Amino acid sequence: MRIKDWDRSLKARLIGEAFMNITFWMFFPFLAIYFADEFGKTAAGMLMIISQVFSVAANLVGGYCADRFGRRTMMVFAAAGQGISFLLFAIGNSPFLESPMLAFIGFTLAGVFGSFYWPASQAVVADLVPEEHRSGVFAVFYTSTNIAVVIGPILGGIFFFQHRFGLILFGSAVCLLLSWILYKFTKESLAAETMQVMKEKSSGIIGAVKMQLKEYGIIMQDKLFLLFIFAGVLIAQTFMQLDLLLPVYMSEVIDRQSLGTFFGKELIITGEKAFSFIISENGLIVALLTVSLTKWVTRFKEKNVFFTSSILYAISMVIFGLFGHFYIFVIAMFLFTLGELIVTGIQQSFISKLAPEDKRGQYFAAASLRYTIGRMIAPLSIPMTAWFGFFWTFMIIALLAVISAILYRVIFNIFEQKNAASSSL
């Protein structure tokens, strides 16, 4: 399905979100550095955990709101809310007011509105695109996001630390513009009859949260699935450091570093710019290699792929912790990204194998706990650097990745034994 054949609502989303994502990635990767500088590492880590708790709470009702109030309504509302939130963030960094706490409140509210936005935006694709074309449409949006991950941090490394107020103010304007684009050029994709049925069936937001928690309770009944969730939470502590530990670490370790002499001129790089290039490297590799690597890894046993992914994450953490040179970091990030990519296409497939046919929706919902819980715990890495130092923090995270690799071996061995036993009956 070519883009020119898309519904106008999807085209408007693609254009608007492309600008929003580029703007977002111009400052998001550097927020860990900003909050650590303003509040100290321990307080910054705790505050970011609190921020994630609010986002997780919003995520519990995001899908309910999209069904209850409509996709278009929630996207317009959430994009406008993000714009106002970033405006608060900008005011906290303005020439007339310097308030890191106001900036943190703006950042937290932006995360909450983001949790309202994405379930509705994903549902729009399901509403408007035939099932056989959905994966292709999602792939276009995924590629657009990763292009933003390449471009945004490079620009952010230039503007965030010298022109933070203007940059975040621009981000606010882009979100408000997206809200207007969605209001002006999109239509409600949820049928009025369906929305009315949802309203009649609605048990309120509290009921929606209870229903979500009840569905998550499924993991307590399936010990193998519970083990899979636990392994996922452990490995999440590794890949979520891309936006938490790594920017703080590189800003302190690299400071100003010579990359050598080129055409008779010495090239100097700062920690912030080094990080912006490293995260752009991650986005570029993801954009270029996701499809080919996903096809390639299907030749191997799933348990070997999961195990290898965790070990690659662990090795990258050890390299980051042991060395302090930009070129070594480029190698470490390549291994880090490789660990990310090789499991991208097979995770959902394995979840569907674990899930009974009549409970797949519940299993997929519960599987998101890997990221929900992982995202809440991951900011602890920032205060850990104050408690143990960078080296031991990286080693602890690497150890968690190794433990997850062992757990994945155990999970797949049990799964294979259960399949073999059921086949013999």
C-alpha cells in the first residue's frame, strides 16, 4: 500500500509526527544530563522514576480514552497538552525565570500526554488500514521515527545547551501545530455506533484501570510467562540506559576530546556532541538494518537469538564502563544496537506461542509490563553512579543482562520440553 493511497488522516499524521519527532529528539536525549546537573544525580534519578510512574498510570487508561472519546479527539487533546507542557518546560528555562522544578513538571506532564496520544494513534491505523497492509503502514511510521532519531540528536547537540529556551519553545509550537493539523485535516476513524456502544459499556476510568490490572493478573497464572516478563525487565535496564545513563556518563567522561588531526586541523569533540552522534548512530543502524537483520535471524533458533542479544548488551555495557574514548564508544554502540535489532522481529512471535489462542490479547497487554516496569526502574542508574561510580554501575547493568541471557535459556528449554511432551501425547 503506497503512501499516496493512504487515507488523508494518515498522511496528516505522518507529516505532523515527523516534525514533532525530530523536534522531540533534539532535546529528549539530553534531559538526563540537564536534570542531573540541576538536581544532582540521586534526586534526578528519583524524580525521573516519579515521572515514569505518572506516565505508566496514564498508559493504563490511554486505550480506554481512545475507545470512549474517539481517536481524533484524544490525539488533538494530547498533542495540545504536550504543547502546553513543553511551554511550561521552556518557561522554566527562560531568560526571566530559571526553575528546574517547573521544567520537571512540564517534562512529566508531556510524558502523561504522550501516554494518551500513542494508543489512539496506533488505533487509527487499525481502523483505517486493511489487515494485510497494516504492517507496511506501521513500518513507514517506524522508519520516520528512526530518521528523527538520526537527525534530532545531531541538531540537539548544537542547540540544547546554548539555546535551550528557544529549542523547547520551538518544540511547544510544533506540538500545538500538530494538534491543529490533526483537528483540521483528520477525521474520526472510530465509527459513531462503536463509540456509542463503548460509552454504554463504559464503567468509567476506575473501571478501565481495574480491567487492565485484571488482565495483567494473567501473568500470575502462567509461571513460564512470568519468567519471560522478569527476564524482559532485567534486559530493559540495559537498553533503556540509552537516554539515561549514557548521556550523563559521556558528558562527564569525554568533556573535550581530540579525535585526531584532519587536513592539518585538530578535531575536538565535547561529551554532549559525542552523545548526539552516538544516539544518531543507533537510529541510523536501526533504520538501515532492521528489515535485513530480522529476516536473517529467522534462520536461527529463537533461544540462541535471545541469548545472543542479552550477551551483546552485556558486552556493550562492559566496553562503555572500561573505556573512555569516542571511537571505542562507536564500537560499543554498534554492539548495543545489534543486540536491540536481532530480537525486534521475534519477540511478538514468541509471545503468541506462549499465549493460548483465546487469551492472546491479554498476553500481549501483559507483555508490555517488561517495558512498563523496566521504564520505572531504569532511572535508578543515575543515583547509582553517585553511590558506586560509573564503572560499577555499568558492571551491575551488564550482570543483569547476563542473568537475563541465562533466564532466556531456561525459559526456552522449559518451553521446548513442554512442546515435546504435548507432541508425544
